Amino acid sequence: MKILLITSSYPPVLGGLQTVTHTLAQHLLHQGHEVQVVTNRYPRQLAAGETLDGVPVQRWHFLSPRLEDLKQGRADLFLASWYYQPATRRRLLQLFQSFQPDVVNIHYPDNQIPFVLWLRQKFDFRLVVSLHGHDILGGVDTESDAGHIRLLLQTADAVTACSRYLLDKAIQLEPGVAEKGQTIHNGFDAAQFAGSSHYQHPKPYIFAYGRLSRQKGFDMLLNAFAQATNHNSRIEMILAGDGEERAPLQAQARQLGLNGRLHFWGRATSAQIVQLLNGCEFVVMPSRWEPFGLVALEAMAMGKGVLATQVGGLPEFVQGPGTQLVAPTVEGLAGGVSDWLARTEEIKTVAAQNSKHAASFTWNKMCGQYLEVYRTR
């Protein structure tokens, strides 16, 4: 089978979407399928074309003329789109004529939508739309955006979402998705989280990690941690990750008097994440909204207790005695942290069972489900 993955972002850019699409491309390639990837050329310094781990990757500018750009003072984007739209269409036309894909799977549809709809009129292929979060939860800021993604969902042969919560949101936007939609949960690499090395920190610590953005709710966690520990010097917290909220969070930590007890790790490697997970008391995931919640799954795979907010796709798998879901508020998080600090050893004991539950969420299972969707007619 010839499969074209069109995704809004792809490695070497880091993130959950990039991990999912890269893993899927590798799995399909190893299964004997022909795979190519087309993605946005962002950041701009990335190569326009290269082969990554055996998969050809093309990066193009998906720009279309939008009055919204003019209204927002982005005349540069509006003018550039008059060049890049026909240029990208020509490249897509050449790719389809040479590769002739049986399946086009668009992940996190955004600026590529008009181009995919244009291709749909010219070529015969099975169109699978895969939703990952902001594409539905926040990617329909204008009526034009909503109309485009609604039309894409209507014309798709199949729609997948990384959680039932997200699929329901898509059905609200386009009721026809109910007849062709399927939940495909994300997975994790069991081998990657099999290490036993511990991070040696001078004091017991709570661990949180992820992209430092408002969505992830780390500002609420800082307030909750300050309330729950009440300047208790016995327990500390390590926050790993980077993003646009790093400087505001550091300023907030100073205002709360958390200096010395809250440690900003910065971006952590996979090996460092495993060490930090092994060494922590438990993990907190304080998201305001979350389409799935890969961080929680990774922590559970390591047999760690997971305290998370009751939002999005998290309740679909954050279950069992070694987990707890709380309201996505400072008060909810503070109450959960305070309770768990009083029962640390008990939480550690029961959380060991989390790894068994997480073991059912594998990359192989996820990729197999995508293949089933591709093959269904």
C-alpha cells in the first residue's frame, strides 16, 4: 500500500504529534508499505526535502489568501500566499502523479485543508483525517476555519481521534463523523521506559513535565504546591520542559517564595525523564485541557502515582488506585497534592500496578489500528 502522511509538524521538531506521526511512519515502513511525509516548512531553516529514517519528507509552505491575515495586519502573509499557494499545488500535483498514494492520512489538519480538498477533486484516494487536539478544540477560531474543517470531515472516508472526548467534539462540529469516526489512543515505547536508573535529588520531590504553556496548567500547580506544602522544606518539586511560559512561571515561583524548593530543569532527554520518573514521589499533570495526556501514560508505565486534572481524554485511561483525578483548579490540585503527601508510601505501593494498565497502550497497537482504518473500504 502507498500511504501519504500529511501532518502539520514532523521531526526534528519535538512534540506529541511529531512522535505519533514519526512512529506511525516507521511502523508502516517496517510493515512493507511505501510511505512519504509532507509537512509544513517550519521552522524555516529546516530542509525543504530529506529522508529521515528511510522515509522521504517534504516540507512546503501551505499558505492560502485569507482576509483574516489582512485584518490582523499580516499583509506579508497575504501577499506571500499568492506565490506559495500555486507553487505548493504544483508540488503536490507532481507528487501525486509520481507516488500515486492509495491512502492520504492528514494529521492535525490546519493550513493544509484547502490543498487536500483540492486534491480530493483531482485524484482517487482513501482520505483519513486524524485529530489530535487543538485542530478541533482551538483550531476553529473563525467561521472560515470552521467551514474548512467541517468540509474536510464531511468529505473524509474515515476520521480518527486520539480520545473519545476529542471524537465527540468532532461529532458536535460535524454530526456525520459519528458514522465513520474511531478512537485510536496514543501509545508509548515500553523499551524506552524500562530503565531503572534513579535521579538522585537531595530531598523527596514531586515531578511534573511537559511543554510550558498555559494549556498545561503549571501556573495552577505552582500555586497549589505553595498552598499544599505551606513552605514545608521537606518536599520539593522538579518541573521539566520548556516553552513560552517559562519566564512567567519563574517569576511566579519567586513571588510565591518557592525558590530553592521548585527546580526548573529545562528540556529533558528521554533518558533523563526516565530517571526523574524513577526518583520522584509521584507525578502531577495539571492540564486545563488535554486531548489525550501522554505524560500521564508514561508515568503510569513507570509504575508511578499520577495525580491529574479531570479534563479531556485523561479520564479514559487514568484509572485505578494509583491515580486520582481532581478539578482543574488551584483548589482541586492543592487538595490532591496535600492528600497524597500525607499518604506517600501508600500511593507508591498501589501505583506499582499502574504499569500493568498502561501496558495495553502500545505503539504497535496504535499503528495496527491505523492500518485497519486504511484498509477498510
